[in-house]
Amino acid sequence: MSRISVRGFAVASATAVTTVGAVVGVAAGSTPAVDDNNFEATAADTTLLADIPAGQQAQVQTASLTQQADAQASAADATAKKSAEESARIQAAKDAKTKKQAAEDQLAKERKAEQDKKDAAERASRSEVRSASAFATQGSYSVAEVQAMARQMIPGDQFQCFSNIVNHESTWNYRASNPSSGAYGLVQALPGSKMASAGADWQTNPATQIKWGLSYMDGRYGSPCGAWSFWQANHWY
């Protein structure tokens, strides 16, 4: 039998078993389980492990174990890499969410600071306006004089809204009267006597009427601009 390269332990072992079975069968006078031609072909194609020198057997076994270890290490590396990538993805998502929340919190903080500043400016503006008593009483007032009073008594950012209402209600005539309803004055208080709460001279003093009108708009609508928004929707306030 000629020596050839070994394909593997499993083939060599199977060949060895087949060879032993064939010999036993011949000795017993029975028909061999494997055809002679097939047996010879198999024998010619395979070298038994026993035919390999002991040193080379160890090398073959070591090579097989090394291949198995390499395969296991490669599988472990792939698993570790996949796990690391998944962990990185999860951490990146968490970081993005944290950054987004921080940005939203900062924006809300800036908006609140801006609103607080605006409110403070409005309060300061209101505190700086002149009161009705600061104006000297006159026998009569022109439209320009009444408007000048209003500009000094009403916060700057609210004057235009106040003016819009007065334009529609009385065209800045502080003696304007509605005979059918009893409304009176610049802001057409109904009845006009309501303005007595701002001063006994409510019929003749436009400053008193402005004072009452501003108080009414602030109390009912929050501001003259709030009152003007309501007026635009309903044509009364």
C-alpha cells in the first residue's frame, strides 16, 4: 500500500474499520462487505492514522485544535464587536437626547428671561406715566391737548391701542354723549357716571376720563391692546 497525504481523522478511522471488517469477512468465508475495487480505491486514496509517524500525528492533532481555537476566537471577536457597536449606538442616542433637552431648557430659560425683562420694562413704563392730577384744570381742551394728556398717562406700547378705541368711540371728543344709551366721554363709559370713581370732574376733565378708561381696560382685558383686540372682534368692549 502506498503512502499518501491524510485527509482527516474521520476518513482514516472509517477506512480502518472498513479494512478490518473486510479481513474478518474473508476469514469467515463470507462475501466481503466492500467490493475489492472500491476497497482498493479507498485504500489508495486514504492513509490510516496508524501509518503516520507519531511526531506527525501530534502535528496533525495540534493543527486541528488550532483551527478550532481560531474559529472560536473569530466568533467571539465578532460577537464582541457587535455588542460594542450596539452599546455605542445606544449611548449615542442617549447623548443626543440629553443635548436636545439641554438646548430646549436653555431656550426656555432665555425666553423667560426676555419676558421678565419685557414685563419689568412695562411696569417701569406704567410707573413713569403722569397721573390725572398732574394736569392743570382748563375750561376746555382741544383734541391735540387731550391726545397729549393720553400720551403722558398711558404706557407707550399701549397708547396706539387706546387711541384706536377712542377714535371709534368718540373721535377724541371728551364731551361726546350718546342720547340713546347714556354713554359719555372719550371712552363712552356706560353710563357716564361710572367715571365718578376716577374723579368728580369726570364730565369736564379729559384726564379723569383717560384715567378711568385705562383702569377699565386693564381690569377687564389686561391692557388697552387686549381691549382693542376684543373691540375688533365684537365692535364694542
